[in-house]
Amino acid sequence: MKNLIKFGGLFAALAIQAQSPNLVILRSRVGDERAPIITWQSQPNAVYRIDYADTLDSTNIPWRVLYEDYPSHGTNTFWMDSGNDSFEPEIPHPRRKTTRFYRITQTGTNNAAAPFVQITSVTNNVVLSGEVTVSVAATTSLAYASVKLYVDGQELYPSDDGTNFILNTPEWANGPHVLFATAKAASKLEGNSSDNSPVTYGRAVSAYVSVTFDNYVSELYFSEPFFEPSLGQTQHVSAVFASYSTWMLQILNEASNVVRTATNSGYTMEFDWDGTGDGGTNLPNGIYEYLVTATQATAPEPIPSPGGTNEPPVPDASIQGTPDEAWYPISPMDAVALGWNSYFLPPPPMPPVRIDDNWYTWESIFGPVVIEVPLSPAFLQKISGQSLAEFPITTSATAAAGAGTAQGPKKPLTKPVKGSVGTFGIAYQEYAPGGTAVAVPSSGLAAPFHRMSIEGSKNPFSLPVLNTKLLADNVGKALKAGGWKPGFLLGNNSVRAVDLRKESLGGSNIFNSVNLGVLLSHGFYGTDPDFTAPAQGTFQTYMPFLQNGVNDWLRLSECSFGSANLRWMAVFACNALRSQNYSSMYNGAVLPINPDLHLLCSASSTVYGAPELLQLWAQYMTKGRTLFGGVETVKDAWFLSAQDAYANPRYSVPSGAVVTMRVSGWPNCMGDKLRLYSAPGTTDLSRITYQDLQVYP
Amino acid sequence: MRTLLSLACVWPLVAAGATEIPLEELGRRFSPPTNVVVEWKATGELPAEVMVYGVVSREFSPVVMSNVMALGGWKTDQRTRVPGRGRVPQDKHIVHFGREDEPKQLSFYPPAGLIQYRDSQACASPNGHAYAVPDETEALRLARAFLKSLDIDERDLARDANGQPRVVRAKITQGRQGIGEVISRTVNFTREVDGIPFTGSNFGGVGITFGNAGKIANLEVVWPSLKATKRLSTASPAQLLASVKRGRTALRWGPGSDELVGKIPTLQRITVNEVKLYYLGSSMDDMRKTILPFGTLEITAHFPKTNYVVSLNSPVATPAKE
């Protein structure tokens, strides 16, 4: 067996480049995730970034960020590549990708006190089954700390509450796994006008917690992160059972009704769902979960042993067969029948190997490749001491040992979504630590009247730092969890005012490419009429867009939100729809709401960046706020999320502050839900209306 | 944070036997320099003892259920399935009326003492006009009257300085330009137990929204039955000061606090100006099995050049040891 080349060891060693001085790759291997796990010699207190490239066959290698801000574990650090869905477009899991090369770079060191982080609800050597809540606690002397949880170096989906993570163990292989958590603490969260000192960070990693997963149904796996039947995709659902079983796969819609059932028997489950219901009925796009139920059963006649030896033959380099034709076991059942302790899977395409500046195929150097998958301890335990003829147990097993269920998907990077529920785009500006002084916008008039008054002053002023990235990340994650696909996530230098301007002004109007837009920035209101062409003498509101330190003011009337795609837009910026300015823009027919936009959600007062506010908005729209109310309308979710975020005793709105949210749009659309909405039904701009709710106090 | 965001877990992890709220749920851990001077200038003190309560299912009386069902004209045999996905789809404890496509819907959830009623047609439509929306005084009168229908005694409501039920008002204004018309008014009452208020009506209390002609457009009741489970001693002023000094309080998030945090190493002195006690209760999106107290300290943080007035939250029932 040792002559079989295990996918991973040489792969990673050749493909990984240590970018920083003194950074030594110690080892790499491929786990049962079919994803490289890379270990390197690290500096305590250091922070690393992992880049990737699809090819090295170039003098100018196109390295791209795969994972960043990864803290050192001490003198040795490991990490698993499982893709990254926080980038747009999403970086797929390596099992869905061909070749991938890696570069590891130390990007810095902690410049503030490290937090303390620990996994509090799971202890070493515990056996975990089913869905488990893993609690992580972080303490810091800094302003705040955020935590992440990893399994074998793979980051889990973020915690809903910042502390508790859902770990659906049947989606991993049975056997040993390592849990650890990381924490990142920051000296402060938000900027403000009187303190623009840079934010400093400290990071920490918890102690490793060694656990064992043990489930009757394990390795519940979904082939597609999103599932698009309209593109000809099928969702391949597979699972492994602890013994030969009759199994049932039930596909559940959002109301937990079963819409499709499949049954069969075997040691494993393999099912391709084409997106239709029982009897081939059409099903709407949306969130579907998969419930697998397996019950131990009598196996059919076992496969005869090929030669009665427990030693596997040495593989022949000339063998190039497909898995179906392979002489080695390709399933747990085959392995048992052959008396092996492992079975083998085909690998993803292997990278080329560079020797003396020449490239060679992997196979030409190392021969054919397969991935060895050891049979799980639980599986082996069940069959130990029994002859092949006695296997499987059919009568003596208890119900608990001989049956199980698993439901998913909950493991990154898979979403339980069929088709496209909708797309979203997010753009934000954080501004620069230390503040950036900007001049007021031009008024469109000649000197000496060429400068606007912004909030009563024509003087330059400083733009404080905002925590918009945190809000943007949170709302993006919540929308993804609700089944929405990201169209773009652009921040800081990646988003310019011209990207948001309407086409007639030379802009690219990027939000019109998605169904739901979220813009986070500073907002200021003019106290002089603005005579530039788009504003037409109205009182405008303004958002500053810094591009490498140079500001470009975006007037709200320079936007034309709404398209065949864009129905709902959120502008989380102070005073963006301030009453006086809104009325002026309304009367001048220069509101940024065109006949295709349904609703514009924003504020008519100062707003405060409670980190969860927009996340709650997304959750209320996609999953609901209460046990029983179903999803909220876009408008109500906007109001309720602000009310709830500001009412929480964790948050403190400045004394005396009054926060009023405003939703503007077409009357027909005020009751829109994300998946049940009405067309505006008119192009008469005078019909545009608004609702205000004071959400604090 | 979990109060806001508990989606996956219906019941949070504050165990039934817990006696204090984790600091992380109350804000950001506040760790002043070890040499900071902390002084007490608050005039009031906490009560010597405080109860911990367990949440027990509230069996809504037939009268209460009937009163609320009357809002939508429902009869008991019109109970329907919960529309949509919900957090716990088709939880057997939910008593629901109204289909998703109907304007009126009502849910009772006895395990957490929740009632939610909505009438999407009670307020002026975006194309219509409001009429006879109660003014503030009338809305308060109507809301107090409806409390009786809910079998809620006003003596169980938090009070203001004048001894009247503490009321938070809200209104929705609708229009096309200028000053819009008020299409709804909301009255929020906060619950109080043993003289200790909950943190807000959505964490324990009643919110009633009135629309056209005083119709109830929205009703949210968070009023579980409570069973005293444990009596705890509260922290003395000296113990609270020690808690502050030893980093066992949490700074409430917010712009002022962010500014303060950046300067913590230069913090010289902390003055506690006021202390208040609250219960952290359930809310519509986060239900708790245990209702625990915490204290809010209004402090002045003294720095070399400036001072900040901010709030610290503290799990007062488990005082720091001297």
C-alpha cells in the first residue's frame, strides 16, 4: 500500500512558495476534505496571508489573495485550503478546482495586546455526534474581539452571535479532528471626529482541542456550493454509513415540507438531484435542506475476494483506468470485501512539476495518483472480529448503533440553495485612519460662489474612520446564509464615485447589476442649493469617495438606482434622505429612485454603526425575526433591525441622539418582501412616497 | 450580541442554573489600567438582594386568548399552520391564526410568553391617507386599556420619575415631501419585576401600534411567566468599584465608547455617577430560560485632557471578591 502515492505530500511541497524570509514549509498533506493542509514554521505573534495562483507558467505570476489575516499558531502554523466565499467571486474549494499553487507571506505582526481565546464547550478527546454547538470565548483589553472557529484548519461559517458556532459533524468523516479558534482584537471600532488615531490589532489562537466525530451517517457531502438546475447542474448528494443500510434522502423546502424523496440501500448514498420534486414537478428556487435517514440492513452477497491476500498489489504505473475500472477498492464496501483498511478516490487534476526550469506532468514524474481514504475507526470497530460472511450485523445491533440521520448542508462552502434567489452587491468606504481633510463640494456656480455649504460650513473638514467594513461583512454573510448570491463586494479604493453614478454622467451604475444593493459611507447634507447639472438647484446630500486619498463627492442625484435587476437599495449613510434635502430633491424630480427601483432604504438623521444592524436587516428579510411571523417586508425589516440593534443593552447610542430611518419608493412596493413583491406600476415620479420611523430612542 | 442574533439556537446557552450574564453579552470587556483610581459618587445603591427567575410556560387564559383573537375575528377552530419558514417551523406550541396572504395574523407562543398580532391594513396604505390615528394622549389611553385585555397589571410596569408607567412612543410618518402625516403611533411599556425593570419593552413588555381609527396594527407581548429560582446578594459599592477596576465590567458599544477605548492606557480616574439594575429578558428573536439581573453604571472617565461619560454593564449578582 505504501507504494500508492498519496495525494498531497509532494503536491504541496512543490506547489507552495514561502514568500517571507525564514518562512519554511514543514509539510503538506491532503486530508479527507480533499484539500491541502499546509504547515509552516512560523513566528509567534506574526500574521500571514495565503495567496494562490492557477498557474506558475508565467514570468508575471498572477497571485491572488486566498486567505488573509491568519494568525500564527506559535512556532508551527497550519491551515487548510477550503476555498473562500468572502471574496467576490468566490474562490472555490480546491476539490472543485484544477491546479492551485500557494504562496505564504508574513504580512505583519500584532501591534496591540493579544486577546485570550478558548473553546469553552468542547474538551479534549470528546466524541462528537450530530449537530454540535461549539462555544468560543475571547477576552481582550482592547475595544472588541471577533472570533472564528476552525476544524482541521478549515474556517466554519461565522457565528450568528459571535460566540456559538454550529458544527454539523456528519458533514465530516468519522475519526479524529482538531478544533481551534482564533480571535482578533482591535483597539477601537469606529472613527469619530476627535480621534482618528490608527486602529491597532492583536490576534490569538486557542489551544487545539482534539475530538473524534462519530456518526452513523458521515461525510454528508454536496457537490455544488450553489445549485443551478437552469445551468444543467445537478446537486450530487453523497454520504457514508457505518454499515450496510437502507437509506432515505428527503429534500425539504423552506416550510420543512418534503418535496422529493429518494431511497436505496448500500454502504454509501449517491444521489443526483435535478431540482425537481417527486414526480418531476417543478419547484421554485429557494432554500432546500437534505435529510438523510439510514437504517442498518442485510447486505447483499459480498464481493468475492480477489486472491485472499491482505496485502495490496503494487500499483502499476501503466494503469490509467478510471475509478470504475480500478483494481483497487473505490468504496468502503470494496475495501471490506478485499480485506483492506482503506479505499481510494481519484484526485483532482495534479499540478505540473518544475524540474531544471522544465515543466512535466505530475504523472510523468510520480506516476498515477489516487487518494487514500482510511476506513473510519467506527466502521472498522463494527466489523472487527467478524468474517466477511458475517458482515454486516443484521440482528444484534441496537437501534442507536444501526441507524442515524443527518441534515445539511451547514458546512462551508455549500449553501442549501437551489437556483438563484437573488443577487446582491455591497460597496463601502471606511476612510483612512488619521482622518482625511476634504474640501466641500463645488456648487456648480462660478467663484466666489463655487463652494457648497455642507452642514452650515464651507470650510474643509475631516472624514473620520467608519466601521463600514464590519457592517458590510456582516450583512454579506447574512444575505449569503439566506440564499442570496453575491454580485460584488467592493471597498475603499475598489469603489469610486464614478462606479455609482448613472450612465448618463459617465458612471457605471454598478448597483443596477444586482437585485439588492447596499452602500455604506459617510453622508452629509448640503445647506446651499447645488447648481451642478445633476442636482438642478436642489439641496443635495453627499457621500465622499476616497480613491488613494483623493476625494470625489457623490451627489445623491447623480445616482439612478433601479433596473431590470435592481429592486431594493440601502444607503447606510447619515442624513442621506434628510427631510429638507429629500423634499428638495423630490420637488426637483431628482431623487435617485428611477421607475425600476422599488425601495430605497436609508436614514433621515445621523445613523450609528451598530455592528449587527444591517445583518439583522438581512436576517429579518430572509429568515424572519420571530418564531412565527415568516419573513419581514424590506421596509419593516429596515425599521425593526435598527430598533432592535439600538435597543440592545450592548449598544449605546450617544445621549440625546435621535435616529430616524426613512424608506422611500413606489407606493405599490412598500409591502415588498424579497421573494414576494409588486412592480412599481407607474413612472410618475410624483407618486414616490416615503415612510419615516424614529428608531431611537 | 447573542440577544440580537440568536438564529440557530432557540434557547441561548445561559444555562438554567447560571447566575450571571456573560460579559460578552453586555458589551465589550472594559479593562482599565491597573493604577486607575475608581470612586463612587452615586447617590443610590442596589437592593441588597435580587432574584434570578426561570422562565416557565405561560398558559394564556382563555379570556386573554379570546380578547386577542377578537382583534382578527378568529375562532379557535380557525387555527392554521405557521406561515413561512420561521425559526422553529411548525413548533407544536405555536398557536397561529391567519394565512400568510391574509392581512391579519396572530401567534401565541406560551413557552416564552409571546404574543404577536399584525394587521397590515390597519394603517394608511402608501396610496391612501391616514384618518383618526390616535394622538399621543389617546394612544396611551387606548394602550393602557388594552393591557387589561392582556391580563397585565400596570403595577408590573416600569415607572418613570412621576410614578407613571414608563412609556416609549414611536410613530411612522408617511408622505411625499415635507412633513408627512402620521399613519401610526406606538406605545411601548416595559415590564418590571421586584422593582427592577427589564431593559426595554422588546426584552420584556408590551408594544402596541395604533393605525387608522385607533385600530391595532401591531401588538408584541413579551411576558413569560417567571418562577423565582435563586436569591442572590448584589454587589456593594465597594465591590462594584472593584469589579470596574479588575476588568469585570463591559463597556456598552457606541461612538463615545470607541473614542474612550482608544485612550484607555491614559485613563486616570473613573467616577461612578449612577447605578441602575435591570433584568435582561427574552425578546421576540431570542428566548431565554433564565432571567438574570445586571447593573448599568454611568461613569465619567477622566483623561488628561478630556472626560467621557459612558455606561458600563456589570453582572452585579456575582460581585468581585475583595
